[in-house]
Amino acid sequence: MISNTTASYGRVARFFHWSIALLVLSDIALGLIGKFTPRSGDTVAFLQLLYSTHKTIGVTILALAVLRVGWAISQPRPVPLHPERRLETFAADTAHWVLYAAIFVLPLSGWVIHSAEVGFAPIWWPFPQSLPFIPKSERLAGAAANVHWIAGIVLATMVAAHIGGAIKHALIDRDGTLARMWNGRAAGKAATHPGKTASVLAAIGIWTFAIGGALTVFGPAHNVEAASQFPAKQTEGWVVQDGSLSITIKQMGAEVTGGFANWQAEIEYDEVTRTGAVKTVIDTTSLTLGSVTDQAKGPEFFDVAAHDTAVFQGNIVQIGGPKHQASGSLTLVGQSVSVTLDFDLEVTGRTAKASGGTVLDRRDFGMGMAYPDESSVGFAVEVRIELVATKPE
């Protein structure tokens, strides 16, 4: 029988139930494997495949969920087998509503993460990579990641409760609850459904509490905008009032941009000779770099646990007009390399604006040696600096 009756589930409803259940359990397993797999050059190809599979399954679940809800609306709903057990029926109905919401919230939040940051692994055809109206935003990706994490916990809890209930009905109650979803066997007598308002409100309450906690209690740990904080102000020389220090790399052929939130610069500059000196100290622990932030901070790259600062020290000379160069040494992860930074400088009264950058090669600092080619991580690292400084009276 294709359609539902008041005593059984039809083939279509059973298909949706078991296919979504299988995909959900598979996706949970893939997510856990990915979470506990170390990030390294040896595992990058495996993790890319794993997360592409995880994301594509998630979007598939979302598509099936839409179809399932559409089908459920058009079908009669089988009656509860034990309507006299009001608390048990209420709990079962609430768990079902929570699960229905979970198969929307979890894949949607994951898709928002993928859309808001440069994805580490692509979603496979025929699904699009990005959702409309979702901007590239580290803050949005962080908020969605919190919701995704909490939604995963809610889903896992409800799945465990759902399985436990099914086992109880099969082994203890020995009724037809599991059988009518397994093979469509009819069970239950004609009866009216108990009101669903209470269970729907309970499910809404659970999700309100879960998502509210994800966005408030856990939000500050993730929602940090890269390179948005002002550098520390100096008391001598030119005082930096505003600025940003960003880097751009290529991962899997796609550009990923991030930056350092905490850094400070000591600048001396003579407007007559157009020469000066600069020393910049960077807190490498403040780096954010999209979905690969943790990997970038790890021992294969910036190794922030062992090297929590980077220092550039050099001399400034004018090349012509507003064009200047700062040439010196950059010490990063224990390696010192000669670096020249080209920038434009405009001085108006006691205010100076500088904008420029340079391109580094990660191999010069011994970074990412487990990635011998550019198929996973590019060699070039583009550095950009923007700042506004004032000269004390």
C-alpha cells in the first residue's frame, strides 16, 4: 500500500522514514570521524572527501525532509496504540516534532556555515555551493557553527530516545508500533488523535532553549571577527589609531582570507627625509582564517603554541611620490626572512594613511612542509596592511 491509513504507514512514508534515518546515522558517524581525525598533510585528502560526503548527505536529508513533510500533510496519521497512556503519548509526539525540526535545522545550519566561509570541501552536484542572501562572514559562520553543534546534540539525544522507545514497544509492550513502520502492518483501533498543541509547544520550547543557548552561552567562543580590533596605541612616534592586518591563502584552489586581531606597530617617520623605521609585533594566537583557523594555528603552520608572536623590523624609504618601501626582517615560527613591503603613504598634517602589502612564500618559513605542492595549500601568502596613524603634538 502506497498511502497511509489510520492504522499503518504506507510505502512512501516508510521510504522517507528509513532513508532519512540511515542518512542521519551515517552523517553523525562521518561528523564524529572528521572531528577526531588530526589535521595534517597526510589526512587532508581523506578529510576533504569525508566532509564533501558529510555536506552532500546533509543537503540530501534536507531535500528529503521537505518531500517528507509535503507527503505527511497529504496523508492520514496513524493513531497512537496506547492513547490512555497520556504522558507516554505526549513524550512520543514531542520527540517526533523535535526530530522533524532537527532534519531541517541541522542541514540548514551546516549549509549556512559552508556558504558564509570558503568551504574546505565542496558540496557535490546537483546541489549548489551557497545559499542565496548568505554573505561571506566569519561571525555568521561562527553563529551557524554553534547552532549546528547544539542541533547535533539535540538530534543525537532524540534519535537515542526514539530508538529506545521503539525497542520498548517491540520487546516489552510487544505491540505493533515498530512493525507498522517496518513492514506496514496495521495496528491500532480507530480513535481520535490527542491534541497536538501541547507537544508542538514543547518542541518549540526545546528548540528555543537549544538555539538560544547556542547563540548566547556558546556564541562568544566562536564569533570573533578577524582583524577587526584596533592595534595597541603607542606613546612615542606615530601613534596607530586604526588598522587591519590580513592574509590571503589559496586552499583547494579557492582564496581564503583572514587576519590577526591583535598587533602593534612602533613607527618613526621623518617627513623631510621621507625615511623612517618600523617594528611590528603580531600576536599569532589572534589569527582567524575561516574554516581552517585551527589547522593554520597548528604545528604544521603558525605553531602558535610554540611561537605566539611574529616580529617585522625594517627601514622605510620613499620610492617616489606616495610610494614607499619597508625593507627588513620578518621573524615567524623561529625563522627570520628578508621581506620588502610596498605601500602607499599619504600624510596630511599630523595624520598618515598607509596601505600596501607583500607576498610571502610559506616554504621560506618551513610552514606546511607536509604539503609539497599547491593542490591543497598554495605556496603564496598575500599580506595586506591598512592603517591610520597620528603624530603627537
